[in-house]
Amino acid sequence: MNERHFSARSITKIALCVALLCVAAYLSFPLPFTLSMVSALTLALGVTAFVLTPRETFVAVAVYILLGLCGLPVLTGGTSGPGKLFGPTGGFILIWLLVYPLVSALKGATPNFRRYALVDIVVGMPLTYVGGLTSLMLWMDVSLGQAMMIAVVPFIPGDLLKCFAASALGVRVNKMLETA
């Protein structure tokens, strides 16, 4: 089959990952001292990157973002629209188009918990923070230190746990897909 086209199996995996992202966005709660919400999205993004190829991951994340841009309430906490994507916290979302295909590209050829966790922690988390910090600093006119205290520091422990959970789930799903 031509490498430019997706197979039915590939399209199905992409669609399931988009659905996972949409559901994960609803598993969220606000922190009273920050603009960002704690959500299961970064866990779902990690699983997506570990299960799909980089190209498939890009498509899944792009479809998810486009659904939110079009007004479907699939973004964190059931929100949507251009204001969410191009506002103070939109950088966290938009940077995923670059971050998670990169995580997928660096995951290696065989399922491996340690490698998955390392890539998600060393690449996924910091680059996501860079995107979010950039938009937060531009929109709110705050310093890097202030932005870090608002949108990064409170989230590090939970994000580390989500990286480990995504790695474990990614390994399991890939092993199940190998036997299917």
C-alpha cells in the first residue's frame, strides 16, 4: 500500500485516540491559584504518542484541536472555540502538534516502559510547558518566574504521575496490538 495513505487499521487507531483525547478532557478540575486545569489529557496524549506513529499522532492531535476550534466542547473541561486555543493557555494545546509526534518518533521500535517514561518526561513535559509559558507570558504580560509559578510548578508532580501511567498503558496497548 502507498505510504501516503492510511490503512483502515491505522484510521481506526487514530479515531480511537481522538475519542480518548475528547473523553480525557472531561476528566479535569481547576486549581484555585492557576489559569490551567489539571486534566487527563496529557496522559491520553502520551498513550496516543506511544500507540501511533509520529504521522498518525500528528493527525490525531490535529483532528482533536480542529474539533475544539470548530466549537465542539472537547477541550479541557468541556470548553471549545478560538478563544480557548488563542488565549492565555492556548499555547499548551497548540504545542501538542509538535510535541507528541516528536515523543512518538523518539519512543523506539519496541514497547519499553523506561524509554516511554523517559521520553515523555524529558521531551513531552518540558516542551509542553514551553508552549504554555510562551502564550501565558504574551497574553498576561507576566514574567517567566510568575508564569512558572502559575502554570508549571503546581503541575509537575501530577504530570510525572501521568507520564508513568501513559508509559505503562502504552506498553500494554502495544503488546495487545502485536497479538491482534
